[in-house]
Amino acid sequence: MKARLRKLLIAISETFWLVPAAMTLLGISLAIAFVQIDAAGLLPPWLLNSPLLYSGGGTGARILLGAVASSTIGVAGTVFSITIAALSLAAGQMGPRLLRNFVKDRGNQLTLGVFLATFSYALMVLRTVRTQGDGAFVPHLSLSFGILLAIVSVGTLIYFVGHMAGRINVDTVIGLVSEDVRTAIDRLTLDTRQPAPPPIEIWRDAVPVCDDRSGYLQQFDSAGLAGWAKENDVIIHLLVRPGDYVFPGAPIALVRPQTDGCEDAIRAATALGGQRGSASDLEFPIRQLVEVAVRALSPGINDPHTAISVIDRLGAALCDMVPRHLSTGLTLIDGRLVLVTPAITYDGLVDAMFHMIRQNGVGSTAVLIRVLEVLTAVMSCETDIMRQRTLRRHADLVLAEARQIGSQADRDTLDLRHKAFMVMMERGPVGHLFVKSAGDDKDA
């Protein structure tokens, strides 16, 4: 139940309409409140005669509020059109999965909310204004605040133009997604190494638990499921992790020993959705970055500089991970193992980063060179032997792709970069310096 509630709250918080709707209600509430203050005559005479408040008649007030309402709703439509155009451009150049970054952008939501709130405020005040023939009533405080909202709307429009110009810049998008990657690394990795998973043999007598649902696992209440497992004296091995697709009728978990109610407990602890995306899915923001690079390497766009920028950010993420440890997916309560979940490995993480870029960058020597350079930089600060082997495996794969390049000079350049990587791995930065110097002399 907690997983489904968390999924609902996250879905609501990321919707585009929530902030504009809240600001519209705020505008209506302020209009009612200010009109009540004007009608009650609570304003002191010195404030009514102050140049800070509107001092015109009913006709002028109607014209003013009508102008504010009509102009703000018109600009709101323009803002919405610009947002849709930006979304279309982002979908074509950077991938449709990055649209969620534009939709949940608070700057766009606040801009539309300001215009809709001003429009609603002006309409609510306009309905209370009466001329001399109708029993004159001019809400001076409400009119003055409406003028202030109109000025704020002008400033908001200026902000929105600059904001959107920056947001559709591919480097800005890459930077924002990179921050998501770094945040996910800080949140989903550990300071200390966890115990290794138990041997596979303990699951030999386990009973599979099937699920008739389908969709991506978006939220998982590990604490709730672990608590249920402890109460019922069982061990559960979940076969999917956040971000994985659950196929209908396929096993979703193993349980030992078999216990009634396990299916319901797993169903209550998991929430599925139609699209991938979870705060607990470390690969998701990485795949968003990779998608930008892959699209940049497509023949229709052919922008290797964007791909190189993505590769640099991926290398920075691997350097951030040097002092961190990945979870092994074990949940222990009072020293007893109750729940095992699939854990992402360093191999799988690096595969997700570089496989598709390498495969689509075969025709771009500059991209393959940059992959080797970034792997060399990561190797310079990585001390874990197993992680070094993973980095070397990817460096060897890049060198293997170099055989498909027609230019001998390009193949020689890639071979030299690979040698520099190997020297960094075997002799460290000092030995790498001499290899790099020799390579520079050769290029000269």
C-alpha cells in the first residue's frame, strides 16, 4: 500500500497542472479576500487617499481589469504554445523520454501559474465593480493589487523567454540530467561495503511466486515486505528491481518456505506503471544521458560534440562512485536475512553507460577516442581491482571497434589511446605521462 501511495504522490507532484492550478486557486482566494476588505471599509482614510492605491471610478476600473484579464489569458496561451514547441524540439533532438524534465520544470509551471492566477484574480474583482447607476462600488485595494499582478506578469514573461532559451540548449539538458545522476549515486550507493549475497543453493527448495500484472516496477516498499517476511519467518528473493519490466504470469519472486499470503504481500509492496522511472532506479538517469548521445550520433543529427559532452558526464559519474559501494540487495532484521532484491552491479552500470554509445559511435573516431580518454581518466582514480577489469573490458571493446575504421591514421590514434589506458592501469599517472608525451610528439 505504501508503494502505491508513494507512486501516486510522485505522479501528482510531477504533473504539469498542479502548480498552475494551485496558483489559480490562490488568485481567486486573494480576490475574494481583498474585495471583502474593501467592502468592509477597513482601509484607513490616509491609505485610500494615498497615490499607491487606485483612485479612479467604476468605468475606469472595469476597463483596467478587462485589459488585464484579456492580455494575461492571451499571453498564457502564447506561453503554452512556446512550451509545446520546446517539447517538440526536445523530443526530436534529445529523445521523448527527456520530456518529463520539461514537464516537471518549476519555471514553466510558475510562469503559466502567474498568468492564470492574474487572469482569475482580475475576473473575480471585475464582477464586483459597480458604476454610479448600479450603486457605485470600486474596490480600490483590489484594483491596486491587480495592477501589481499585471506588472509581475510582465516580469514573468521576460523571465520565461530567457528561461526557455536556456532550457532548450542541449548542454543545459545534459547538465540537468547529470545532476540527476549524481543525486542518484549519492542516494543509492553506500559508504561501506555490504555483505555478499548468500549462496544460490539456499534457494534450491524455494517456491516461485507469479504475478498476473504487467508494467515497470516504479515503487517498492522494501521495509514493509521485509517486515512481513520476518513476521512469517520466511525469506523472499525478489526477481525484479525498480526499473525492470514485470511480465504477466512470470515469476516475480521466490519464497522459502512456502507461506500463504505471500502473493498479496508482494503485490502490496510493489507498484507498477506504464513507463520506466523511479527514484530507486540508478540506471534510469544514466539511460537518459545515453539516449541524448545516441540520438546525437544518428545520421540525421550527426553531432559528435554532444555525444562527447555526454561521455564526459558519464566519466564524472564513475569518478564520483570511486569511494562509494553498490548495495548487494540484502535486508537483514535483527541479524537475520529476510529479503533479497536484485542489485545493480558495477559491470551492469558501465555497460549501460558505454555499450550503446560505442555501438553507435563506430563511424565517429572522435567519439571512440573520447571514450578511451574518459576510461583512462576514471582508471587514474579507481583502485578496486574488479572495477579496473570492467574498465579494461570496455577499453578493449573500443579497440576492437577500431578495426572497422577505414583510415589507418585513425586506427593508430585509437591504438595509442588504448596503450595509454593500459599504462595508466599498470603504472599509474606517472607512466601514463610519458606515454602521452610520446604520443604528442608523434602527432607533431
